[in-house]
Amino acid sequence: MLPKAAHQAISLLAQLEACGLRKVVLAPGSRSAPLALALASFPKLKVWTNPDERAAAFVALGLARAFEEPVLLLCSSGSAGLNMGPALAEAYHQNLPLLVATADRPKRLLNTAEGQTMLQSYFFEGFLKDRFEPEEHMEDWRSIGQKAWQIARGPIPGPVHLNLRFDEPLYFEGKDIPETLKPIGEFHNAFQEKVLPNFPPKLLVLAGQLPRSLAQAIRPMLEQGISKGLNFWGDISSHLWDLSPFGAYPEWLWNQKNPAQTPEAILVIGGTLLPRRWDAFVQSNPNVRWFQALHFGPSSPRFHPNTQCLDLPLPELMNQLSLKDWETIDMPKAVPPLPEGWHDLSAAALFLQSLQEGDALHLGNSMSIRYASFLRHVMPKNLEVWCNRGVSGIDGVQSTACGHAVAHPHQRQFVLTGDLAMDYDNNGWLSSPPPPPMTQMVLNNSGGQIFRLLPGASKAAQSERLFATQSQRSFEWLAQRFGWQYLRSDAMPSAIPAVPKEQSLLWEAQTQPKQSKIAWQAWQKSILEQKA
Ligand SMILES: Cc1ncc(C[n+]2csc(CCOP(=O)(O)OP(=O)(O)O)c2C)c(N)n1
């Protein structure tokens, strides 16, 4: 006879598998044993393990993002689950479907000095689509699984927490699914449609971070709209970045005083967007009307309090835009040359130039994403660009890339990241089976370069210690730890290194922070002062 915990775990997995679950990431532990053992009953489920819950959650995030389907994340009780918070917060802000099952102990053991026992119910409060905690006496968790799946998957996806209290015995044998636990049916949610407003002819569409499939779905319509004069700018994370005239468009726009170069209306679609601070533009352009698509975007106005929010599926909205004629804003046609010498910008440019169509590029926060955003003219058009711009900051850059690489083993994977982000997160590489090879450039500018560029932080006393966390470390040790090829450049190399096929490569660009700052600021200035 199967113990209660086995019934619970099997019923949950049976329902999730019937709903379409195929991928599971497990951070092993004893309390989650019923779920780990029940996995054997579901051969359709592909399982990855990683001992570090924080990294495991980012690996799952990378998988959910790459496959655009819910991924189940399993861990043990206690602080194990807490470690998954950063990736869940990121999933919430990127609208990515993660199902997180934290194993827990029976309620009666709370506050009894029992090991690995704490209040887990509200671990991820504030960044969940929903959470479930089945009653301990319930043996059948199918309906919970079904509801959790539906909510995680959408229409607007996001993370769902299942806090699962298992009582002993936790271990069992056998993998036959009892007849009584056959999955129950699924149902679908319809999306509410609303009416399209009458946009003025000089409209600018600003696209933030979008799921790749949605971006691909609206791309032909946008292309058609752009050919009819529609003004468009896609964030580097939008999967539409290559449709923009050039990297600095929004910043350039802010500097324009000529009404001919100012949009009459701005429609914001998708999630996070660099640049973020539109306050000055909003104030000096009070007549610009603001619109925002709610489908795959935030639900509150972003840049202007009087934004009209459109509750319309994005493909439909874009289709309607593609049918009209628009008025184009005059723009500069070229990007000024890069400052000479070896610095972050020239190193990043060299790395980005080496990429080919169809490659995947994973960008670290904070300067790497900015460099790439401005250097899009050196990148091949059909390059997949990925980054965590929800809320993660320097967290999970590599682990998420590991998850993505696992999903796309035949795609060439590249990572461009800062030294602190690289130091912070590399346990994605502990995953088993191990992620496929990647080529990574770490911009080693001795700490957080962003803080040397932020006026407040850079002027503070002890800025290097209190903000930039200056260090003189090399990353050769990391390459050794994971068996990667290692290359270090202290000056402009004469050639771009070849990308190895079967092995990862870590290319450490050792740059001088001061020189990198001067080059970046000078180049930005020349871009923003360009004439149309
Ligand atoms: C998890 C997390 N902790 C702290 C921060 C604050 N933070 C923002 S940028 C940054 C430094 C990033 O340094 P590095 O990875 O070297 O990139 P660079 O600024 O040089 O591009 C830090 C610590 C953050 N974004 N995320």
C-alpha cells in the first residue's frame, strides 16, 4: 500500500503531466522525497537536478522562458525555498510560468524546535500569481495541480507557489499510478477584448521585454507598420530590437526641441524598458498622449499618470496598427565611431561582433545590457538576446543562461557580463546533466562599473569600497573549476578568438575602469548630440 505522501505527490504530478508539464528542476532533499520518487511514474517528465536552490530556480526560469511553458521547481523544507525568491520575483515581473513546490512538514511541528521547519506559506508574498497549500488530510491533490497549472500558464503567465506538507513515511517503492488518480480534464480562459483608440499619425511604439513567441507573432505586423511610417523602438530585451532605427533612440528623442522630431503619442507594449527615467521628457512634452497595452505589460500606468490602458491582445492591436499610414520622425542615420583604445565598450563591441545570426546572447546587468543596447549596430540581425530585466539585477545571469542552453543544446550560447555578476552567480554550472558549452566574456573592470557612472555614488567618500566593491580578482579559477578554456585580454587583441565547439570558453576582458568611463561618456555624448 502506498503511504499518504506518495498518493499526494503522485496525484499532483499526474494532473500536472496531463495538463502539459514536461520539465522539472529538482533541488534534492529529504522532505521532498515523495515528489522526487513519484517522478519515476512519469517518464514524460524530463528532470534536471541542482543542489543550489537559488541557481536551480534560475535554471528553471531559463527553461520556462526558452520553452514558454510552465516548469516545475521542487525543493526541500526550511530555508531551501527561501533561496528561490530572487528567481520567482524575476518570473513574476517577466510573466514567466514557474510552478514552485516547496516541501513542508506537518503544521503541528511549527515552532517546536523541529529541524528545517519554519513558516513557509508566505515565502513569496507579493510576487506570485497565486499560492496553494492543500489540507494535510487530503490524499488527492489533482484539483490543486490543475488550478495551479492554469494560473501559472495564463493568459498572462507567472509564478505559482505550492506549499506541500508531507507527513512520514516519505519514502516508498513502486511506480504504478493508482486508477483512482487518473487526471481530470482541463479548461481554458478567454481573453477579454476591448476597442482600439484613434491614434494620431505621429505615433511611437515603444516595446519593452516580451516573450519571444509573442514578439515573433507581432513582428510581421510591426514591419508592415514601419514600412508605412510607424515609429518604433524595441528594447534590447524585446526580441524586436533589430527593428529600431538605432540603439539610443529614446535618449536621443529626449534632447529634441523640434516638434517635427517629437511623437504626438507613445504606445508602450511589453515589460521593462531601458531607459527607465522618462520624467523629464514627460514634463517638457505635456501634449504627448500616452497609451499602454495591458497584455504582457504592467497593469498600472508606467510613465505618465494619464495613460490610456488598452486591454486588447497584442497581436490584434499590432494588426490594426499595421493597416494604417503613419508619419515618420526624422532620425540620425548612423552611429558615431567608438572611442579608440581598450575599454569596456571596445571589448564588448569586439565580443558582439563575433556573434552570428541565430546565436543566443545572454546579457548581465548592469553595464553589459547598456553596452549591447547601444552597440546593436555591430550585432547580427537575427540574434536572440536574453536578459533578466524584471527585478533580478546581478542575480542569476549565468544560471538562467544555463537553463536556456539546456533547452537549446544546438544553439551557440554567449554571455556578456560584469565581474560582480559573474562572481555572484555561477552555480548553474553545478546542474546535472551539465549545461552545454557557452562562450562568455566577463568585463573585469574591478567591480561595479555602474557605480562609477552614477553621479551620487561615484562622488561619495569611499565610493570604491562602499559602492563599486573594488577587487583585483581574476576569473582563471572559475574556468579551472568548471573545465573551461580561459583567455585573458589586457589590451586590444589582434584577432577575435575562435569559439570552441565542445568546450566552454571564458574570455576575461581586463579593462581600466577610468578609461572605460571616459570612453562610454564621450561616446554617449556624441550620439545624443547627433543631428537628424
Ligand atoms: C542581487 C543584486 N544585488 C545587488 C545589486 C546592486 N547592484 C547593481 S549593479 C551592481 C554592480 C554590478 O557589477 P558588475 O556585475 O561588475 O557589472 P558592471 O556594473 O561593471 O557592468 C550591484 C551590486 C543588484 N542589482 N542585484
